[in-house]
Amino acid sequence: MTTTTRPDAATVTPARQYYRVKDAAAVLSVPVRTLYHLADTGQIPCRRLGTVILLPASWVDQEPVMPRRR
């Protein structure tokens, strides 16, 4: 009988599918409040789980990073 080794489930981290607004704001370098406003008005794709707003990682990763203000 041959045994195959599988990676332990604890060592494999799945790719991120969603960002919380706070995390997405840090990645995009925009204010948190701006992302909440855009999500409330339907200008950006989002999912709501109760009071939590989740932004798709595919959208966050493809958006250009905003330059920092001086």
C-alpha cells in the first residue's frame, strides 16, 4: 500500500476572497469612510454580512493605489 502525503490543512492558507473595508482602505490608501460611502451608494462591488461590508479581493487587487496627499 502506498501512502501519499497531503499538506496539512493547518499549513495551507487559501487565497483571500474578500477584504473588510478597513483592510481594503489600507491596501488602496484611501480613507475608510470613503469606501463605506461608495459601498452604501452602490458605486463599488460589495457583499454585506449583517453589519460587515466585504469587498471582493479581485476588485481591490486590480484597483490602482491612490497617491498619498501631502
